[in-house]
Amino acid sequence: MSADRSRVLVAVRVPCEPAEAFARFTAEIGQWWQPNPLFQFSDGRNGTLAFETGEGGRLIETYDDGTAFVIGVISTWAPPRLLVLSWRQASFSPELSTELHVTFEPIEPGQTRVTIEHYGWNTIPADHAARHHFPLTTFQLRFAEWWRGLLRAAFPPR
């Protein structure tokens, strides 16, 4: 099987066991998530992210005025190893969506490899606001850099 070149791929080593990494990624997302003006869910708005746990749960961004935007629905909730959910922005038409896979793999005692695989960006047209007219490879690089920064915020060195 050939590699999926349409995905964004980031893997980092974090200083904790998979169960803690999974919990920090999901339960604490509202604390470490850092909005990026290039990759906002809703135009000009930044809110607080939170997961509803379990399969069928949602990732939601809630704004100061009490409104919310559903970013995605969880299709796989398998702590401490795997999280899979749909991922969309408010500007996506109903048929557009991407998919986020997050794996938590033990690599040695007290160390976990957290891998982000974000699929489907090739289905989002380059002229769409979410892609900012970037060619796919440029967009993937920028998005991967952002994910890497987010993971550094979620798992700061001890």
C-alpha cells in the first residue's frame, strides 16, 4: 500500500504514558489549544474546545456568547491508544469534511509517541478559504507546523 500523500502527518515523543497522553489530549484540549488565524473553525471567532467523550461524542468550539460550532463527531474512542473523528470548518459545504486520527503509542517507560494523521485535505479545493489558495503540499506543511506547535503546548517538557 502506498502512503497517502493527501494527509497531514505529525509525530512527537511526549514525556508520559499513553493513558495520560490520551487524557491530556482529550480532557484538557480547552487549555492547550491555540487558535491560528489561518485555520479558524468559524470566521473571525475563537472559542474554547471540548470533547464529548465516547463514540458518537463531538468536538465542539464554544464561544463567549454561548453559541457553539460542532467541529466533528468521534467515530473511534479507544483510550489509551486511538481517537478518530471527523473535522470540518464552518465554511465547509455539507459534503466537505476531513478526518483526524490521533494515536498514542508507548515507546519506552514514561514515553509515548503521539501521531496526528489528518486526512482529506485534497478534497478541499485550493481556492476554498480553509486552504488559502495554497497548493496542497504548502498547505500540508503549514498545517503540520501548526499541529506540531499545538502538541508542544499540550505536552510541555517536564
